[in-house]
Amino acid sequence: MVTKQEQENFNDKEVDNKENLLLSPKYDVVFHSLFRKGNEKITRALIEDITGREYKIIDMDKNVIILNDRIEKKNEVLDLKVELDDGEICNVEIQLANQRNFKERILEYWAKLYSGQLQKGEDYNKLKRTILIAIVDFEIKELFNEEYHTKWQIRENKNNKLILTDDFEIHIIEMKKARKALKDNKNDKVAQWMSFFDNPNSMEVKDMGKENEDINEALEQLRRLSANKELVEMLDREERAERDRRAQLQFAIDEGREEGRKEGRKEGRKEGKEEGRKEGRKEGRKEGRKEGRKEGRKEGREEGKKEGRIEIAKKMLKKNKSIQEVMEITELSEEEIKKIK
């Protein structure tokens, strides 16, 4: 079952029968049902087109299919794991939602696949090349790359051609960027696969099936799966679980924002008071110095005037002027004049 938004995007020219839309292979249960034991041909084609190498062996016995109540286990990831020539391990997964620490998670997952080949006490020479293919339905901004398909290995910093080991190989494919690449090159097989995953009901994909035998086989297998009522119901549960997960995530984000605003206002008031006190003390000291200088000048002038009057009083007293005369001229008090005398 495709989503409501996907159904709204279809038009009369894109599908033969709107009541028989093909299931979306982007979802785990459909993807894993499509690329399973018995469908080695299209699984081989997908891996060979992505890695650019041909393989003689493709063993899917290690690929454990869990298609019953796994939808309830929201943290479980359903991957495609196959063994190739000489024991090489290849793991393919599709991720629809951009979660935190994407790069760290795929690196940690590759490491588990690689180290998981050894049993306790076994020699390191038993380790084989491990290929991780991550197909994502979102843009990974931190990669800063316009290419939709990137291949990662461990290379020497100065000599880019020098590879530490062939055992490490990670492919990251961004489905959204692949749409543009397909417009530029209709024969890009990896971009064709991405278009198939994105919308198998489009006329564009149907036309690809006429030219690309592997895409045509994948479409035929998908038609059979889309008639499976049990799988349709399982996908419907997965879509509901995904909607619930996103709703819970958005609720948590909204709650976090509200709590953040409350804490921010509280911290802001506290910081504002502290800053206000600091600014108040600073401005108070500044104003105090200004007023002090003003008052000091005033007091200095007053004291200077008084000292001048005292000098005049001394001279008058030497000339035997009466205290009354000195008081009238200097405006000093009788007590102040007697102290001079």
C-alpha cells in the first residue's frame, strides 16, 4: 500500500489501474520480500550495478527473513544480507527517515558485520571484504557532495590511490539526488533502480522495464507481491507505525521547544538581573565620580572663598579694626574671627 500523498501524485497516464497500484519497495517488508532467496537474479543485478563488479556466487542463506510481528519492534532494522564470491559479505538497507548520527551508525554497523565473521579464537585471515550499501530517501547535507552515489574506502591522505585495505567498502545512495541524475543520463542503471524504489507505478519506470531486463523482472515480482493481502496488511501496519513514530517525535520536539522557552525565559530573567546589577553598579560609579567632582569643585570654591576672607580678616585685625567691622567686610562669624585673633 502506498501512502496517500503518493496516490495523489499519480495521474491517469502513470498507472493502468489505480485499484491495483504496486506496493512501494521503499518499505522494509516489501523490499525484503522482493529481494529474497529465490529472487537471486534481481538481487545480483542490484548489487552488481551498485558495486560495479560481477559476482559468480550469491548465497542468501544467511539472510534471515522476519515478516510476522516485527512491525511492533520499532527499533529493529530489516536488512538484506548476502554472501558473495570467496565469502564476501554484502548488506543492503533502505532508510526513509534521517536520524541522528547517520555516519556514525553506518560505520558502527559495518564494523559489526566485519567483526561478526570471526568466531572466538579464529585467525584474522578469515575476515573477508564487507560491503555496506545504504540507500536513503533524504539528503545527507554533511556529505557536501552533489553526487547521488558515493563510495567510501580507507585511503592514504597524500596518495589518494593508495588504499589501506579492500575489506572496507561503504556505498551511500541518496534517492532524491538520483532523480536529477536520471534526467541527465537515462541509461544510469543505479539511478534506474532508485526510480524503481521511489515510484514503481510511474510510466517512466514501466518504460525502463522495456529496456532493462532486471527492472522488468523486479516489476513482475512486485506485481505478485502487491496481490498478497497479508503483505498489504503488514505494510499498512508499518505505515501506521511510522506515522505514529513521527507524531511522537514531533510531540517530543514541541514539548522540548516549550520547555526550552520556559527555561530560557527563567534563565534570561536571572541573567538580566545580574547584568542589570553590574550595569547599575558601573553607571552608579560613573555618576558618583561625576557628581563627586562637581561637589568637590563647589566645596573647593567655597573653601577658597572662606580662606580669602580669613586672610582679609587677619589684615584688618592687624590694623586694629573692630570685630564688628571685620564681620561686615568678610561675612565671617564672631566666633570664627575670635579664633583668628
